[in-house]
Amino acid sequence: MLFWLIAEVVKILIVFAGLLLSAAYLTLLERKIAARIQNRMGPMEAGFHGLLQPIADGIKLFFKEDIIPSEANKFLFILAPILVVIPALTTFAVIPFGAPVKIMGHTVPLQITDVNIGILFILALTSLGVYGVVLGGWASNSKYSLLGGIRTAAQMVSYEIALVLSIVGIIMIAGDLSLSKIVSEQSHMWFIVYQPVGFLLYLVASTAEMNRVPFDIGEAEGEIVAGFHTEYSSMEFAFYFIGEYAQMVVNSAVIVTLFLGGWQGPFLPPVLWFLIKVFFVILIYLWFRWTYPRLRYDELMDLGWKFLLPLALANIIVTGFIMVLLKG
């Protein structure tokens, strides 16, 4: 009993620290990629080639003055960024990040917990992020923040439908909602081979769910200052960014688990394979941001409702039809 308690605590600490550290250094990676695309150098002053820049930014935000608007709802104003961070950090609890290992005669799964409805758990938690955005916009008592919050809420709710439908094909093929079972079902063939359309749908819809370019109409600096987090400063502001980048890591891990075989791969250790695949998907998200222009609001809604949703439904129908033919 004591062994398993210690093992769970160690796994939680490793995942929690890893997510926070990766969220911090993804800011540096994004700035370096942006600089490369724009033919400049990016952060170079703090440490060797700017390696200490995330730490410097964190210290700066920690000691920066915390300003709360006088007419804001102070409780909800402080609560909103927390509602963005907690679901992003908690979602990773059901994601298997390596093959089970033997420790002191015990087989320890490299997963905090394996629930038989892992996919539903992830979808339930990721949908909570919209509350942090909406409450942040409303509690700020600013027209720009409110407009950004309303925009983001409409966007996240709309694209969440396509995101959920994009993985129905995976569930049909695997016949299970457990993420560990889905990974084991890909031992011979990754599900991206069977579900290339589902993969692209999830990639696009998850980008919109994270409110990243080209779907960042909730922030839209040129239109509404910074949208829902216009009035935020200090650590509350940092929490929004931690939540965004942690969610990027989680979404990348979900894509790897559902479509790219999870931790499975030849020669290299399973955990290393998992990290390599997650890093590859993160690079795609970063590439999106510094390549495509922001969509107009009507274009964004048309893409979600008139293209992604029908395509997701067609993908489910075609998948079911092929499965019936193969079984027949």
C-alpha cells in the first residue's frame, strides 16, 4: 500500500512539474520559431541564447504589481485564470506516457490513473476552460474584455462539437474509451492511417479550442486590445498563458495517444517516443500561429459549422460503413 502511494505521488509530481516547465519553455520555443520565420534572433540576453528567458519572465511577472480594476468583480476576476489552469493540468492524469515498468517486483503503469472512460474525462475537463475565459471577460467590467470573452465562448463551444465528433471514429475502431486500451490497439497500425480525416479535424478544432492563431478572435490585439485578459497583470496574467501552453501540451499528448500510437515505437525507450511525438505536434501548433492570418468572425463560424461539422459527421458515417463491410 505504501509503495503504491509513493509511486502515485512521484508520478503526479513528475507530470505536474513537467507540464509547468514545458509551458514555461514553450514560450521561449515559440519566440525562437517566430524569430526564425521573421528572419531575426529572438530572445538572446538572459542566459546562453536566451535559455533563461522564461525564468526571467516568471520572476518579472511574480514581482509585478497586481492591479485589479476598481469596478471589477474581484472574486471572479481572480478565479477566472485558475479555472483555465486547473483543467489543463488535471487532464494529463489519464494519459499514458510510457509502457508499464517493473520497480521492486511491482508493475507500475506510467499513467497517473487509468479510467475506463478516459476520453470522456478529457472532453469534460477541456470544456471547462471556456468558463475561465468568459468569467475573466465579464468580471473585468471592460467592454473589450467582455467582447473578447463572448467571442471566445462562441468559438470554443462551436468547435468543441467538431472536436468531439472527430474522435468518434477512433472509439468505433478501438471499441473502448480507455486511453491505455486505445494505445494497445495501435500496436500494429497507428489510428491516423484509419482516421486521417479525424486527425486533421482534431488538429484544427483543438487549435480553435486553445484560442490560438488563426482562431484568436478572442484576443485580436488589433481590434480589442487583448480581449478577455486585457485588464489582467502580474500572476493572473501569467496563469492565462500557463493554461494556454499547458493545454497545448495536453492536446498534443491526446493527439499522440489517439492517432499516433501513443508511446509505442521501435528501438528508443517508450517515454522518449512519447515525448518526441508530442514535441512534433507542438511544432505544428507553433507553425500554425506564425504562418496563417487570423480569420474574420464570420469566416471562423462558417468553417466550424459549415465545413468541419459536416465533415466530422461524414467521417463517422464512412467509418461505420467500412467497418460493416469488413465485418460482413
